[in-house]
Amino acid sequence: MFEITTHPVPEAVRQRAYLKDEDYQRLYRQSVEQPETFWAEQANTFLDWFKPWHSVRHEDLRKGQVSWFRGGQLNVAYNCIDRHLARRGEQVAFIWEGDNPSESAHITYNKLYSHVCRLANVLKQRGVSKGDRVCIYMPMVPEAAYAMLACARIGAVHSVVFGGFSPDSLRDRILDSDCRTVITADEGVRGGKYIPLKANVDKALQSCPNVSTVVVVERTQGKIAWVEGRDLWYHEALSTADNDCPPEPMDAEDPLFILYTSGSTGKPKGVLHTTGGYLLQVAMTHKYVFDYHDGDIFWCTADVGWVTGHSYIVYGPLANGATSLIFEGVPNYPDASRFWQVVDKHQVNIFYTAPTALRALMREGEEPVKKTSRASLRLLGTVGEPINPEAWEWYYHVVGEMRCPIVDTWWQTETGAIMIAPLPGATALKPGSATRPFFGVQPALLDEQGKEIDGPGSGVLAIKASWPSQIRTVFGDHQRMIDTYFTAYPGYYFTGDGARRDEDGYYWITGRVDDVINVSGHRIGTAEVESALVLHDAVAEAAVVGYPHDLKGQGIYAFVTPMKGIEPDEALKQELLAMVTQEIGSFAKPELIQWAPALPKTRSGKIMRRILRKIACNELDTLGDTSTLADPSVVEGLIEKRLNT
Ligand code: WT7
């Protein structure tokens, strides 16, 4: 076992930080004892309102009903841009670093205003109005952020779809939220490879008759097909658009965006976030968890296609008038030193990434890190999956040279913003622990009966009071939201994660307790991969589980039963991988596919995933009771041919 050492708050960090431990204790207590007073004060401090709210919070977690700042009006783009112009017009809002190390750009708040207003006017001209959904399918270029903010400015609801998703996934998401407008680019560039985004959109739109506008950003000038009347070039449309566009006054509870995420069952859910509460909590966590000070350069390496990019590349930083770095590339291109070279080039002060990236870089040794200076770095962060203490210590010693605290931030697409994380000036760090709840967040550990566990212990992680950036609904299916998050443990929000609380009240997230697999920080539903596999004519049945993977955190292990008479071979395996790529995207391809003449089932025909998980994890001594199986001999055969030994 790796020895866990506690790292106390360094004096220099404490001195500089907004909040010391006594502040955390006092404010946390106030946030749970007098939430209305606490949040009203924060909402006035962090945001500009066109109209004040008449009530701070309504909640009925049993029904999954919450609202924050009812009656209040504001606009997210106004808060992220306009109100900064007087003081920060010429300050850089976004630094863009291209995939190619020789390409970068600086976008000031004034320039940002102009882009966002002109694009907003283009959308309006094309008939987009308040409440309409707009799909954004973009590479990591500044225009992705402009598109989000242009939607927010006119009250349109964006649905960003990660550029790694296949045309089929894109189509499903466009149809589910009935987007009539798509904003994309000719091609994306990542790690020197070109991604045919416009071609993917064209394919997806073959089955989306309602889409009448496709705005195309010119990124590579690659050859693309063109549909007259439907498609328009971003640069051409903006060149004649008006430079001002009044921000639409939005109710605090008006939708801001939809973001699809995977769960344990069925197709991806459109998680819906609203305006006031969301912006408040992303702004506040960005300032306090990262201890962001004026002038700091903040770099979150996520893609804007995921919630991390929404909250900590775009909305949180801009609400605080920050400088945020948008990186188009990948950690190992042109080589494993890239992250640190970018840190030096742009003098990054705060760096926020995923454990999977750190584990991959760790394998390359210290030299690619050590050859850079990194003197500008002051704070490091992680997100997306549990960080193993070895990777934490490497990050701390090699990257941060023991000078930079690491904030391990636990949260989810559904929580909108950081929920459990250290505050750098207040919290002693324990490698692998997300430490303590943020203001207003009340975690609870529940046992199998749904009873709260007091003090140290382990259980299912739930949240027992509403927080401002909470999911409001699953788009088009409110009942599904109630069933997924508010039914298993009435009165609580169910996170889907397991956790342990130690004697200091610190939380240690142990991973998902449902059928969600976390591959390199990407959330993948086992049901989605299974549905893709069984689409193949040669497949009778498939069951998918996760297993520990050195680099990716978890890998996907598929047990596949071929149709009678089919001799499975390598060619079939390749076809199945292609099927998953087509249906979801290549990031969801199983690492391991084991042919299974039959799957272990109960007498009522239910697949015993618990047993498959044990086989995939090679944990045979804890296989548990197999006597309830319809045919226990099936398990023997699977164990014998298991692939992860
Ligand atoms: C799931 C949410 C929210 C940002 C990116 C992922 C896992 C997230 C941590 C962390 C341990 C973490 C959980 C969670 N997770 N952060 N610091 N420590 N696990 O968002 O795709 O909605 O996934 O990621 O399992 O439920 P997401």
C-alpha cells in the first residue's frame, strides 16, 4: 500500500488565499444554517442582476423540484462580458493555443464582445430566439466559446456535443432536444490529425429534417460539402452583422444549456442547467477553489464538449473577469512535454487537468517535465475520476515542485459545479481525497437501507439539500430525472458514486456504484455499449463491465455471445469495434472482448453483472454465491478464458 501523507497548508499559500480555515469553518456553517442569507449575499457579490429575485430558494428533493433566485433576472453573457468592459476591455479573456505549437491567439474582452454580439445577431437573423435549442459541435477553438455565449446572450439554449462523438450520436442528440441550428467547423485538429466535423454533421442531418441552419467556422480549409441555403460560413455571416446585440433579460430559472451524459440505463440524458444558480456556483467555485486572483492565467485542459469545459473554461472564469486558456491539442503532441511548454509559453498560474492525463505523462518519466521551467505555476487541480496517490505525489513533486497545492475536485455533469474540494488556503491535503464539501453542499453517506452513516464510514454518496447549480430536469423527460436521482433514496440527490468519510471528515470518492464506466474521465454507460454491440447481426447478446486500467482508470470489458453457428474471430472483433465507433465514438471501444458461449444468468433470466465484474477484474476469490445461477457451469468456462490475468 502507498503511504498517505497529509500535506499542511503552506504558509505562503495561506497568506495569499482569500479564505483561511477559520473562514471556511464560519462560512460553511452559515451556508448550511442560514442558506438564504448566505446565498443572497453571494449572488449579489458575484453577479449583476437586471432585476432582484423575490425568493432565494425553493426545494422539495422528494419531488426533485428546486429553484433558486425566483423572480430575479440576469443575462449570462452580460455577466461574462459586458460588465467587465469598462475596466477590462483590453484585458485578454481567452488565450488560444493551437494544436500546432506555432499557432496561438489572444482575445481581449472587447474582441470577445464583438464576436459574441455579431454571432448572436446572425443567429437572430436566422430565426433563433429565446428558448430555442442550438447544437454546438466544435473543435477547441475560441469560436466554440463565442457560440455558447452568443446563445446565452439571446436566451437560446445550447447543447454542446463533444467533437469525438460519431454522426449517429450527434443525430440522436440533435433530435432529442430538437435543435434547428448547428454550429460547427469544417474540420477539427487534434494531435496532428484532422477530424471531419462538417462531414459528420452532414451525415447526422440526413435524419434531422428540422435543422435549417448550419454555421461553419473555417478552421482547416479542408474540402467539405455545402448545402445552399442551409450552410453559411461563420466569417462571412459575421462580416456584415451588427456589432451590438442587447442581452436578453433571462429569469434566473430559464434554461442556459443542455448537456448529454450517460447513465446506467438507456440512452444519454439531456441534463438541463438554468441561469442564475448555475452561474453563481461556477463563478464562486472558480474564485475560491482555485483561489483565482486578478491577472492570473487559468488553464483547464478539458474539452468544451464536457461539463468541465462549460464551467471552468468558459462560464466560471469569464464571470470572474479571468484570463482562460483554450487548448486545441493533446498532452503528448508533438511530445510528452507539451503541457509544460504551454505553461511556460503563456505563463500559466493555475492548471486543472484529469488524472488519466497525469498517469500517461508519468509513464514518460520526469525528463519531459524537468526540461521546462513551470515557475509560473502556483496551483494545480484534478477532476474526472479518483486520483491514485502515486499520481497525486508525482503531480505534487515533479510538476509542482512541492510549491503548488493540488485541488482534487469532485463533481458531476448534474451538479454543474464543484461540490467537494479543498480550498487551497484552508484545507490540509491528503492525496486521493477530494477533502471537504464546498459551501452549501451537504454530503451524506447512506447504507444499504438508505440510512445515514454518522462519522467515519463508507456508503453511497448522496446530497441532502439543494445547491444552486443543481440539475433542474432531464430535457423532455422530467420523470426520468426523478427516477434516476431522487427515487432510490427519498429526500436525497443520489450521485451514483460510493465514498468513504475519514476521521477528519474528509471524503474519499471510491467510484461509481452503478453501471457507469469512467474511461479516461469519460463517462460511458454500459447499456449504450451493449446496444451498439448487439446491433451486429452476428451477436446474440452482450454484457459490458468496467475493470481497473493502469492508464485510463477503468477499461471496458465486453462479454459477447455470438449467434448460433457463428465462429467468432479477429475479423468479427474488428467489426464490433467499428460498430461501437459508429454508434458512440471511438473513445467507447472496449479494450477487451471475450467470446462467451453463454452469460451467467439468474433463473429468471437476469444477467449477473456482479459475477462478470469479478471475472473482468480478476477477483476470483470474491466471486460470491453462484448457486442461484440457472447454469453455474457457465461461469467456469468464462473464468478459464478470461482476458485480464
Ligand atoms: C463522475 C462524473 C465533473 C467533471 C468531469 C466528469 C467521477 C469526477 C472526481 C473526483 C473521484 C470523480 C465521479 C462522478 N469524478 N470527479 N475528483 N474524484 N471521482 O463529469 O462526466 O459527469 O462524471 O466522474 O464518478 O460521478 P461527469
